[in-house]
Amino acid sequence: MNKLFYKYIIAIILLACTNSLLAQKHSVTGTVKDGAGITVPGATVLEKGTVNGTITDLDGNYNISISSSKDTLVFSFVGYETVEMPVNGRSVIDVVLKESTQELEELVVVGYGVQKKKVVTGAIASISSEDINVSPNLRTEQALQGRTAGVQVTSLSGQPGEAPTVRIRGAGTTGNADPLYIVDGMAVGGIEYLNPGDIESIDVLKDAASAAIYGARAANGVVLITTKGGKEGKMNLTYSTYYGFQNVSKKLDMLDADQYVMMMNEGASNAGLSEPFDVNEIQPYNTNWQDLLFQKNAPILNHEISVSGGNKKTTFSTSLSYFSQQGIIGGDKSQFDRITARLNLKHKVNDCLSFGSNLSYSSINRKGIASNSSFNGAFSSALNLDPLTPEFEENPDVLNTPPYSNEPVVKNADGKVYGISKYVGAEIVNPLALLEIQTEKTRTDKIVGNVFGEAEIIKGLKFKTSLGIDLAYVLNDSYKPLYYLNGAQNNTEKTSVNKGIDRYYNWQWENILSYTKKISDHQLSFLVGTTAKEYKYENLTGFNSKVSTADPDNVYLNMATDTMWVSTGGAVHSALFSTFGRVTYDYKSKYAFTGIIRRDGSSKFGPNNRYGIFPSLGFSWLISDETFMPNLGEVSFLKLRTSWGVNGNQEIGDYQFVSVIDRSRGYIFGAGRSIGASPQFISNNDIRWEESEQIDLAIDLGAYNDRLTATFDYYVKTTNGLLERIPIPAHVGNDPPYANVGSVQNRGVELSINWRNVVNDWRYSVGVNGSYNKNEMTHIGNEDKVLPGATWAVAGAVTRAEEGLPIGYFWGYKTDGIFQNVAEIYQHIGTDGSLLQPYAQPGDVRFVDVNKDNKLNDDDRTMIGNPTPDWTLGINGSVNYKQFDFSLLITGAFGHEIFNGSQRQDLRYTNRTTKILDRWTGEGTSNEIPRYTWIDANNNYRISDLYIESGSFLRLKNIQFGYTLSENILKKINVSMCRFYVSVENLLTLTKYSGADPEIGAMSSFDIGIDRGIYPQARTFRLGATISF
């Protein structure tokens, strides 16, 4: 496949070069001035429909070679109106630029249309293709990170292809809090299929008023993605590529062999046990598992080619891309490959009728490993496995003894036997052996797109119909070989194969009627529409054992000889029908009003609660245009905005309002189980829409001809009718039902400030955005006012939700230092004089009796940390000097905590970080880290604030240097544009967190911030180039 891809690229480039050589050039010179007759240095001069361009020199002069004397030149500069000038055979063209409030004239994508920024009443943030392309991104969501106030993007892990967590104005639900993604008008379930290079713009609808047009699915915000379309003019061909290598950005300092032996002996001695090691004996191994686990210079590469162009009737844009990334853990065992193809087409039949399509295909191959797991995680094992175990066991005497001699040990490709620990057991295994038996792989073929037709019935009255599809076919493969990792982790009986097929079918049909009328200074627009949407999913899985091959890449179900076939399957089906309307009015663009109402009907709710109504109102006032306003000096515009709206959420399973019968469960009679059917879960016919109500107050400001822009927002977002499963006793035997059990509120502020300017040959811009958000559960409808959350290892629940506290807060014991002596233990008493910790010894942790009931139990567990940042920060900047360019992106999050559970304190013989060397060893030696002992009667390592660390960080996310070939060179090689660049990602991170990575996202709001041994993000170096013809 790769060879064919490269041949295709080379053929197109050669064809384009040939066309360029045959083309005749036309040279144009001139001067650019402003309205006062002052020359404008640094103005951009572009050949329309191409990327061929130049900038004016210090005297405002320019010289450009264009394809034809019939072409059009486009002149632009910050703070001035753009001017288009047909060449018409001229060789000298002088231009005068007029000042404008360019910022207000920009078009912003809103639901089902565009609006000028000056009349937008909602909170919408826009990201252009230039911003997206500044730093190469694997996934589109990463382009939002650090560029938009109020949008927090957190990596789930550093595993290739992993989707980040995206939260818009906080977590509004305990369930799936992902925003709704709309790609070219089509609502899609995920956007990993998108090539970021195909994107023209991203618009984020943050407030309820902006998102209400998508009512039912917009409670967590909406992300509108517009892909690149063709433009009238000469055909343009662009090829972009980069190659890079990745390395781990941080390793933890673990105990070496001598330190480990010392600590294990101390742990045994403090427990009254004999010391397991002779300190005078030289240990044969001192294995650094991190050095062995992390792959050096893991490759990452990308190729993409695009062709666009058109005439007055038809425009098109097509692209093809290939992306491949290996992981820094496991190499090709943790790999993501993606091929995408896209065709966007629009044809104008006449002045009243047009049609088009936006179609894409992607094929994704993925191999993955556990990325943040206390159980069977490669990185977790690397942090916990003892350094005395060798990478490979090569001693023949050892190999001839159990377990090596009588178990199916794991070998590498060269036949070497991986070492097995004699000390650590349970889930902690040789991480390299664990990777060796990883065989899971997934292939996803996906088609997403729509076809549409548009007609202007009369002037101002337009009708558009669009039919979209989102189809996916997923193949899941896994092979389980015979292996022995340790006494608890093994498969010594029979091999097995598992094959699965998932099919997703999603169609959407929309019909939109809009009317716009301008009378004098009044402009009125109406929009009404309907959306019909259907989602189907079905899966089939086959499993069998005793496979006759050991090749995991070529194993099939018919190779299994066991007679105990297992096959399972299922299907889900849901539908949504919506009607909606919007009215907008503005007077002189000074006063603007938007009203929206949407009615959604969902099959996920019962007949009595199927429909939800979602209204919104928005108002803006361009106060700077008022005659009574004093002279604002350099302020070019000042606008006030306010909005209110309600959105919905239906992200629960299907058929939750009826009892679904599951025929795979059966019943227990006496000591036996009989095959039969039973209800899968308890139904609830009263569940209804989750509703999110939001109020927004904002100020937009522009100054110095819009070189300076700023936006400030204050919002309150309240989600009512929270959809959550109700805890039920385990003996009921069914999954718990969904119910509308509570409310959650997010309150915060957002600030964005941007400055851009041109000084002679220098062009620069800098943007700073920050946000503050306070999350709180305001109501929970069950008896104890608590919702259970996530667990850690074998210690049980570590997060939960509770009235008056944030979602997913860390729940544990508070500590008050270390007992330094026996006297302190006897002084730690309850109000009745009883000892609170009768089994404690000097060096143990002092726990706090929070509720003062004279005993320590779960009733004393309380909030010990909050995984959600109070503050998020983004800083981005760029500098251009002649052909050189530089850009950087800094991201940060502050005021939150991380639960560092990367080390298994509950197991003996596990390794530790060197932090334990500062433990308590006698009175006055430590008041933070308890003594080390194998028998812990005090339960020092119960879930407490000992695990809690600050999660605040500031990260240099991306830095890039580029160089664009000069026009003189481009003329000689017949190329429109050629740029080379080098970039570094995750170059520097400032944090007090002692773990591998302070960015710890999760799909569930209850899992965020728990470090179970997270797959860290890589530091990536890239070399790239872009060439256009």
C-alpha cells in the first residue's frame, strides 16, 4: 500500500511540474499606500486562487510573477480592507488600502450558516487552518489545546491514536461529557478519521444560545468543523510531509538493586520477619525496566497531497493522506496507521440552483496496549517490578528448574526466554514479556459525508436539503498464546482466537428553509428546518480454543480444534427527529438579537418523555457605534453580549425505559445454573432528557485598527436531571436503572487577548487565553446524596460525587504527619479518651478523625483533592521575518490534584521510587513518608492524601522554526511556494508532580486525574516540508 501511495504522489508532482514549466509568467510591480498616502510596508500581495504571493518592502513596493495577465491580485494588510484588482494585462498596479474594522467583518460559522462577527450574540471561538497547521497534529482535537479559552483538552495517554479528553466550560455530567462534533453539517460520533490538514476552520459553540440550534445533543458544547473546499481559479497542488522521532520525556527515579535489597530487608525487619537478602552478596542483575521498555526514536511520519481549483461553475478539492506512528512503549505493538481520502465538490447549475458533496474515506489500523491500568499495564509493571529480575534468563541451571522447565515461558523472536520474578507476583510481570504476548489489533474502515442541493426560490429565500451518512466497519482480532508470566498471570492450557465484527450505520437527513431581508438599516433573517437521524449498531464475535498455529498475524477461527465454540452478537437501534427555528435581527449591526427554539424527539426515552424543547435568546450591543459614546481614542469597537439558553443530553444506552431480556444469563437453582432468559437491567419508564441551562455575559473589544482584540465572558451553566445509574444491592442480580438523579453547576470566566502587527519586514502575533471554572454537584436525588465513582487497584473507591463538592473529587482519609514516638500515639485520642489508632507504631501515619466520632472508618473519608483544574492557560505566538518564521504554543493547568497510584503499595517486593529513601527511620527523620514495613497493622497506605500531589503544570507544547524559499528561487524551479520547518513537541514541562505525566484525562468524569501507571506523552522532533505548484 505504501509503495503505491508514494508512486501516486510522485506521478502527480511530476505532472504538476510539467504544467508549471509550460506555463507563461506575467510580472506585475507597484506600490501600496493607505488613505493618507503613506506607503504600507509588509502588505500581502497574492495571486487569487493560489498560494503564490509576496509582501511589500519598506517603501511599500512589490514585484510578483503570476501565471497569466488575466489573473487577479489580492492586496491585504492587518486593519485594512482587502482589495482585489484584475490585472487585465497591466504591468504596474498601484493600490490604496482603506482602514476597516476587519475583526467585526469576519465571518463566523454558526449552526446552519455564517454570520458577521459584529452581529454574533453567542460565545463562539474560531480557529483557522493557519492556526491548525502551525503545529502538526495527529488528531483534530489537539488543535483546540491552548488556543481557545474555556476549552480544556487533556491527553488520555501518549499511546498513538488515543483520543484526548475535551471539556467545554467544565464537566456538565457524570457520564459522557464530550462535545457534539459536526463535520460539514454531519453529526459524527468521533473525529479520529479526519486528517487535520483537510480542515479549513473550527468553530466552538460554547454557550447554550449558540448551541441551542443543535438542542438535544449540545449540552456539552458543539464543535463545528469545516473542511477545505475548492476556489475559483488556477488549479493548485500541494504536497506536505514530515518525519519525526519520539522519545520519552521523563523517566522516574527508581531504586537500584542495592537500594532495593536494603529496603526489602528493612521492610521485613520492621515486620519482625527474617531479612530475605544478604547485603554482602553482589546481586547479579540491576535491571532498569524503564530503559528497556521505552523505545528510542520511535518513528512518526505523515504524507498528504491535495489538489483544488475550479471555475465559475464548478469548484473542487480533493486530498489523500497517510499517517503512521509507533509508540514509545512497545514500538509496533502500540501503533496507529491512518489513510484518508477526501473529495469536496460543488457545482452551480445556474444563479438559483447548485448541488455538491463532501465525502471522505478513512482506513485506520491500530495496535494498542493497556495505557493507564493497575492490572496488566506495561508501564505499571516497569515501575513496580524488582530490579533483580533479568530481562532474559540465560542461566541454563535456572532454565532447567521450575517454572522455566515446566511452563510455557515467553520468548522473543530470537528465542531468548524472558525473566520471571522470584519475588513480585500478582499483576506485576516482566513488561517486555507482557508486550510479547500482546496481539490485539483493530481495523476500522469508515465513510463519512453528505450530498446536498441548494435552491434560491426568490431573492433572499433559500432551501437546502442534505443527506449524510456515517458508516463504519470494524474488525477486531486477538490471539491468546500459551504463556507463563508468573503464578497469577498465565495461560498454560490452550491457545484461543477471538474475532469480532462491528458495524455502525448512521444516516441524517436535513431540510433547511431560510429567508433574509434587508430594509434600510434593518436586517431580518428566519430559518426553519428538520432533522431526521437514525443510528444502528450490530456486532458479531466468535471465540474458539486450541488453535493449531502460533502466528498471531495469520490465525483464523477455523484453525481452532476445540468443540466448545462460543459466538455472541447484538444490535442497538435509536432514532432522533427534530424541528427547529431561528430568527435573527439587527439594526445597523449595532443592535442584534437571536432567538432559537428546537424540539427533539428521541427513541431513547419512553412515550411520556420522548420530546424535549430547547430554547435560547441572545442579544448584542455594539456600544462603540453609539453617538453618545465619548471618543474612545484607539478603540475601534466595543460590544456587549448576553445570552440564555437550554440544551439537552441523551447519552445513555438504548431501551433503558423497557425491560430488555438477555438470553445469555440464565438462573441459579440450588448449586447449578440453568440456561434461560432474564432481564438485563431494571427499566425506568420515567427517565427524561438531561437539560443544561446556561447564562452568558460578555464584552468584545478591538483597538488599534483591530491589531489588539480581547474577549471576556462570564457564564453559569447548570445541568438538571442528571442521567446516572442508581446504586442497587448486588443480590438483585440486574444492572441498575438509569434515573434523573441530580444537578451540577459550572461557573466561570474566560479571557482572550490577541495582538498582531507588522513592522517593516517583521510580522508578529501573540495570544493569551485563560479561564477559571468552578464545578459543583448542587443536588443528588438519592438518600445518601452521593454517587460512587472510580476505583484504584484493590483499595476500592477513590472518587465520587457529593452535594456541594465537584464531580469526581478524590475521597480518602486526611493525614496529620507521622507518629514520631509512642507518646504521640497515646496523645492521639478521641473525645472519649480512647486511642484512635491502637495498632500504630512510631513511624506510622497519623490519620484524622474528621467527624469526631472517636473511631476511624469510612465516615472519616472526605475530599482530599480535586482532579479538575481551577485555571487553564494557553499562550501562542508567531514571528515572521522575511522568509523565516517562528511559532510556539504553551499550555497550562493550575489548581488541581492528581492521585498518584502508579505504585502498588499493597504488594510486597514491589519496587519504589527513590522518594522512599526519605522515609521515617527514627524520631525526627520524616513527617511525610511513613516507615517501610511488610506488615502494616496501621494500614498506612489506605487511600489518603499521601497519594495526592499537585497536578499544576506549564508545558511548552510546541515550538517550530520554518523557512520559505524566496520568490527568486521559486521562479527558477517553477514552484509557487516551498517551506521547510523543524518542530519539537513537549520540549519542556514545569510541574511539581512526581509522576511521568501531569496530563491525565479520561472519558469518564470520575476517572480524570488517577495515575495508575499512565502511558506518558512523548517528546517529538519533526522535520517537515510543504511545496505547492
